[in-house]
Amino acid sequence: MLSSLKSHEEGDQEHHRHSNPLHPNPQHGLISPSAPVRQLLVSSAELVHRGDLPAARHTASLLLATASPYGDSTDRLVHQFARALSLRVDPLFPSVDAASPEALQSSYLSFNQITPFLRFAHLTANQAILEAVDGHRQVHILDFDTSHGLQWPPLLQAISERSDPNNPPSIRITGTGRNLDVLRRTGDRLQTFADSLGLRFEFHPLLFPSTTGDHFTSSSLRLHPGEILTVNCVLFLHNLLQDGSSRDLRAFLQAVRAMNPAVVTVAEREANHNAPIFLQRFMEALDYYTAVFESLEATLPPTSRERAAVEQVWLGREIEDVVAREGEVRRERHERFDRWETLMRGAGFTNLPLSPFALSQARLLLRLHYPSEGYQLHTVRDSFFLGWQNKPLFSVSSWH
């Protein structure tokens, strides 16, 4: 499947961590502009936490004037966090959400190409699906938050390569999302690609609420007798969490469990960005995105435009959401694997070990496309974790 991934993508493009109690709380007027930018950033977040918004606004403005979005990884990281803090204390501050759909799509595609994280999640989930549907003639994939459908061409090609060209299996994808036009365009591209492989293929777009699972039932789907069902939740489940509640997520998982899928694939960021206390969430996010920015620093040259777009638009949007937003408008509620494991088991699912072949593919992906020794792949409790140095950043698991 790795060759399929390469050929298509090159063508298409602890629960809540506490803040450090040893860090001094800065007093208003005593913050030096010459202080190291990271220390100044934490000081600004502490001011927000204490409710001293004028001082926080002043400190954030110092950071924006000091930390260049084109400097080293620390400067670039601090700049993005300073923007998020500025938005939190001043709702009129320009938001990354104002970026054009074209800019968002371009940064997403670049994120897929220049980092291994999405490709690792897609490749590993696809292998689990491929093994679950092996030998079945009718396959239905229910994909949550399909977006541009980058995950599916490699899987379609892998299925085609192991099928009888005179009698190919029937593949149906129900792709969910919040934008029907994007889903339809994705479906058209996948249909064209499947036709080129000689596969029998259908794509059904399904609008799905962004913040609640209350309206999802099997009646929303076109389930056919005799087909094998797989459910794909790559970077999706965190969208169903709310402040202090996992009720909607539990209801969603129970609805999925009732459909008895052959496999449910789950990929999430290995981070706790859902702490109810702002400063805890800020420090966790700062730690997490420090590792992400350092990985980009080691992977790409300083002049990379693609990296700048990823950091300022795609990752900047995530950082902005975690730091600047509260309540129902906050989408990026990442949790660590322990949390997802508890929720999945609570809904009646059992962890399916990912295969040795899936592990060898993931390692080959890193070796061929991302040769930096900083990327680390580990297996823990039958699930895969990809990180930078000793910091896990993404997890992938499969369930039945």
C-alpha cells in the first residue's frame, strides 16, 4: 500500500497538566522587553489567567514585535501563540479563520505533504481497513470528517491491486462533513480515480453536525445487506467533546457500536488540549506545538514557503482555537490515548492489534520520506504512536 500512497499523494497533493508552580507571576510593569521570548510568552498567558488583560495585551504586542514568523522554530512558535493571545484579549484582532478557503485547503495539503503525521494516520488506518475487508465482495466505509478525501486513493489502489480485474469488489464510501460542496467535489475526484482503476465505486456525501453526535443514527446511512461496514474516525472524535461532558461522544460511539462494524479506526493528536482551566491548556499546547515546530525546523529549509503556510495557517488555526476560544466555539479538544481507550472500551469496543505489516509500512514511510532521526514510532497497548524525539504527537488504533 505504501507505493499506492506515494504515487497518489505526489500527484494530488496525565489528564490535565498543571502549570509550573515555580514560574514567577510577573507584576504589571515589571516585564522586561529583553526577557527571552518564551518566558515572555508564558508571562503573557499568566496575565490572561489572572485577568489582567491590559498587561497581557501589552506583553503580547511586545512578542509580536519581537518574535518573527520567519525566524527559528522558537520565534515562529512564539509568534503564533502571541497572535492567539492577542485574539483572546482583543476579539477585533485578525483571526486565521478569516483566511480564504483556498488558503486553508492549500495549507492542509502542504501539512499532508511536508509532515508524516497525516500520512502515517491514513496509511495505518487504511491497512487496518484493508485487512478487515479482505475477501469481501461488498465494502462500505463510513468516513467521518472526510474533508478532501486524501486518505482514500491509496486504499482504492491497494484494493484494486489485490482484486480480480474482471470481477472487482464493490466499494462504497459515505463521506461526512460540514460543507456539502466540498464533499461533492471530493466524491467526484474519488469517482474519477476509482474509474481509472476499474473499480465499482460509489460516494455518498452526508452532512454531519460539527459539535454534536445527537443526530447521528444508522437511519442516516444507506446500509445494504451483505456488505461489510468499516468506520473511520481519523482526527474526528475530539470534535464531539464539550466543556466537562462527553455525553455526545458516548452517544455517538454507542450508535456506531450498534451497527456492528468490522473495524473502527481512530487517530488523534496525543495531547491534552481540553483542560477547563486556561493556563493548564495553554502550557500543554505550548509543549505540544514546540515539538511540532521543532520537527518542521529539522525537516525543511528555512526558506520553505510550504512550512510557513502550514505554521501560520493550518497550525496557527489550531493554536488559535485552543488558546483564544472557550465554550461551544472551541473545536480543538484534543485528548490523550488513555482517554480514547477508556471511551472506546466503555462503549463496548475491543482493541484490535495493528499488524506487523502495518508497523513495517509506517517505518518505511518515515525512512523514505522523512529521514530525520527525530521522528520516533512506538507501539503501546496494540496501538501506534508517532512523535518527535521523546514526545508522542499522534496515535492510531483500531477497534471492534
